[in-house]
Amino acid sequence: MKVILFGATGMVGQGVLRECLLDRRVETVLAIGRSSTGQHHEKLREIVRGDLLNLTPIEADLRGFDACFYCLGVSSVGMKEDLYRRLTYDLLEFLSRHVSGDWGDLCDDDRRENDLSVMEGFRILSAYRLPRTGVKLWIITEADRSATTFLLPSEY
Ligand SMILES: NC(=O)c1ccc[n+]([C@@H]2O[C@H](COP(=O)([O-])OP(=O)(O)OC[C@H]3O[C@@H](n4cnc5c(N)ncnc54)[C@H](OP(=O)(O)O)[C@@H]3O)[C@@H](O)[C@H]2O)c1
């Protein structure tokens, strides 16, 4: 099995990396992060990038893998619950709705447009209300699928 691992330098990621390197069923591990693990192992390859929000330049390196462990994130230690929830849960929930075709707070015309865009390769747009504040968040996937962007009303 070939594995991609994000966040291999973190507490959780280090444990996942250790287990993957020990496990004979895992033949290679590609660790992707903003800093190196500092480890050397015949099964380990690393990609170190400052900007992990845009993986397009390394898209070709990501092909042919069987599994991905996404251990990148912010620890809850010392953080207020509200901010932690927003960073680690709310945004991912909206993104998972966007990729699964739940377009959120859109009118019927925009929904039909999206359904067509998925088939035809046009731009896809979703909108969701942020919990608590009620502010609308837009998620846009470009027609060439090169980028998906989160936008607040002031940025749209
Ligand atoms: N620790 C736990 O017991 C536990 C339990 C349940 C869930 N979690 C969740 O699991 C995730 C990882 O937790 P952890 O304890 O392993 O955290 P951690 O020790 O702080 O590690 C975070 C990892 O994410 C990377 N990272 C953080 N912000 C980044 C950014 N903006 N760009 C690129 N890389 C970034 C860090 O890279 P650098 O080394 O370069 O900083 C590091 O590899 C978090 O979402 C956490 O909430 C943790």
C-alpha cells in the first residue's frame, strides 16, 4: 500500500509515520508538510512546501496512492473552543457538503446551474450560513478544478 501523510511533524502525524514505516503492508510513505520530518528511511519520501493550500504544482506527485492520512491541523491546546471549532470543524463540514453536491443556500436556478457545471466542467458555487454569526460563506471551485476558494461576502 502507498500512503500520503500530511502533518508528519505533528504529534499525531509522527505516530502515524512511525506505524507506517514499521508496517510491512505499507511500501511507501509520501510525507507532505511545510517543514521536514528530519527522518531518513528507505520507504519515506518528503515534499516540503510553504503553501499547502495550493497543491496544484505537485499534483502529478500525488497520483497512484492508496490512502491518505490527513494529520495536519491545529492543536486544541490553549485555544478557545469557538476558534478551534471554526478552524477544524466548520470549514471542513462546508467543504464536504460542497464536494458532495449539497449546494447550501442557493436559489433553484443556481442549483440547476451547478448540476450542469459538474457534468460539463464549469465553475461550481456553493453558499452556506456560518453558525452563530449567520454570515454567508461562499465556496467556489474553478472550471478547470485547479482551485477551490472560501470567500466571505466582503471578498466576493
Ligand atoms: N493530539 C491529540 O490528542 C489530538 C486528538 C484528536 C484530534 N487531534 C487533531 O489532529 C490534528 C493534529 O493534531 P496534533 O496534536 O498532531 O497537532 P500538532 O502537534 O500541533 O501538529 C500539527 C501538524 O500540522 C502542521 N500544521 C499546522 N498548521 C499548519 C499550516 N498552517 N500549514 C502547514 N502545516 C501546518 C504542523 O506542521 P509544523 O510542524 O510545520 O508546524 C504539524 O505537522 C489537529 O487537527 C488536532 O486537533 C489531535
